[in-house]
Amino acid sequence: MVRTFCAGQKRQKDRRVLKDKGSMKESYFKGENLSERARKNLFILDAIRRRGPISKTDISGLIGLNVVTVSNYVDDFLHQKIVFEKEFDVSKGGRRPLLLDLNASSGYTMGIGVNLLNTIGVVTDLSGRIVHKVKKDKAGCHVKEVVDSILEIAGELMDRAKNERPRIRGIGIGIAGVVDSRREKVRWPERVGDSYHYVDVTIPLKDILEREFRYPVVIENDATVACFGEQWLALESDVKDLVYMFSGVGCGLMLNNEIYRGYSGCAGEVAIHSDRRQTPYFLDRWEADCGIREEYLKLSKWSKDASGQKGASLDPEKVTLGSIFEAAKKGEPLAIDIVRKAGQRLGVRTAYLVNLLNPQMVIIGGGIEQAGIALIEEIRQAVGEWCFQEAAGAVKIIPSRLGEDAIALGAASLIIRHTFAEVGE
């Protein structure tokens, strides 16, 4: 089944940014096959972003490029005004060196993403600092609702970012589903009746956004950008092998400090898909929330506490994933038990990936981490039980440090990374 979404009604003139600037920048970004210059751009600018203010000598020692090469690149960065020189450093003999820092306000990016609970959009400067943020409760899981929400948030962010518009470098979108290698088409998991079927959904979202707002757009899988965002903004640069568990249905991967998408761009899908009506129970597709809400609704009818009273404190008509998480944190036995069992199931799946990939770190995110420490403890215990000692002893399992903003910030950071790579190209 193929669905196509048209651009819809035109927005007001004040939302048609950059219309009078003549030809727009090329409406795509380069892939991961970066040139030597682009890679050196990234090494140097990322060192300045993370460690600035920093001297050229310290950059050289940090990334392994000789000082002359660093100086040549820095001269270009200064000319482009993406970095600037500031006060002298303390001298260790001879002339005191100037320090370099990132000119974060020389450019801005927009990122929009959807997690289990919300749709969030941000505008950031080149350091990743949030300048504007829009957050809306998740309207639904159907593709049209998600696309409409993304367009609405993009429009609202443009209205708020009037001062930053001329310096916005691009828009990054983190969206669920299998994203093709050109970052334009998404195979969307759409529920049909009581089962899931992957239907071909043609979403010209990139084209819609580029024509509407006149900025380059990158479309990427939600778990992939969340994983990249954590590594780029929240972790030390020596964390090079990372798995981001996006709830129970997918994961983002960074291997040897590079985003890993696989041969056709769909790596990270941990659910097994089959069109057969009858599949073995262990191959059943999980809900994104690991079945927490459905389990709560089913068990709340029969659950009793120690005194014989009803064990569920929530109104079945108003139960949401967030309300179950809050109930668990407040000590409701039924909610705690369901969250722990979800953690056990997710822990077994995480353990398999830890054995397979031997990562330094696994981050639990996508919204499921908001269940709290009970969930994280069960995942850690399962990994300890089911993994080889060498893999289990090496991996660190933590909740997302970027929290609900992980997808949006990761999408925005992907634009920053492209911006750094393209300086002088």
C-alpha cells in the first residue's frame, strides 16, 4: 500500500524564509564518504567545540595532526568566522599562544524528532546549545499524524527564530521506520487490525520542508540520530563504540566513532518481521513501549494489593505510558512489577547485542528510560546474566543523558557535523 502526502496549504509570507536570497544552497548533504579535507575539518573543529578555548599545539597533540597542518586549517576557519581567537594562554617558554574557540553563533540548526511520549523540535547554535524549543504531546502513531506534527513544529520554530533564520544551516529530522539509503523514503510500521505490517509509505517530507522553508533537509532514523546526539553532545570523545536502545523495537549504532547504517541503510532494526499470520511466540513483534501499557490494562482488572484492594491506581480510560511510569515511581506494586518485567525482556535483547557488538556503552532511551531506575536495574541484571563475562564487564549501561531531547538534538547535531565537514569545500 502506498500513501503520498502533498505539501498542503501554503504558509504566510513571513514564513517563506530566504526567498529573496537568490539560489538556495544545494538541497542535500554529502554522505559518510568524506574527503580527507572534510575529515580533518571534523577532527579540528570537534576538538575546538569540545575543548575550547584551546591552542593549536594542544589541538595537534589531541588529534595527531602536525601543528603546521592545524594552522593552515585554522586560518581558513578564522576567515570563515566559524572560530575566533581569544586571550593568550599561559606561556611555557617563548611567545604566548593564542587560544581558539568556536564561534557558536555563526550558524544555527533545526532538529525535530518523535519519541514514545512527545514530538520535540529545537533550534541550536553550532555548539549544540538549545536556543528555541517546541514540545507537543504525541498525537498518535499514524504516519499522517506524525508528518503533520513535524510540519507544525517546524513552522512554529521558524516563527520563533526570526533573528536566527539567515544563519540556519539546515533542518534534521529523526523519524521512525526503516529509512532508505537516500534518506528520503521511509518504510513505516503501520498497525492493521491486531497485527503489524510494514507498508510502503512514500513521504516526500524532505521535498516538502525544503520547498516550504528553503533550507537543506536531512532525514534519518530516530534511533540513529539519538545515538549520534548522545555521542556528540553528552559523552567523552573516547566513547567510540555505542548502542542506543530505542525502546524495544530498534537501536542506533556507532562503531569506531562512525554512524553505522549497514549496506542499505537500515541497520539497527532489532525486531524480526514476517508477513505470516502465525509466527512463533518468540518472534512476535514488540510494541515500542515493550508492551507496558497493554500489560497494565490487562492485569489491572484482576490485580489486588496485600489488603485485598484493587492494585491498580489508574483509571483504565486515562492510562498512558507516562502515567504508568509515574505510578511506578510512587511505589504502586502493579506498575513496578510491569516495568521490571519489561526491563527483563529488554535486557535479554540488549544482552544479545552486547555479545554481538561488544560496545563500550549502551544507552537506554527513546522515552522508555523515563520508567526510572527499576527498568535500568533489570536491564543491567539481564546483561550480567546472559552475556559473556568479557563483554558484560566492559559495557556501561546508562539512561539517556539527553532525555526527551535526544532525537531532536541528534538531528540538529547531524547538521552541525555536515557544516563542519563542508567548511572550505
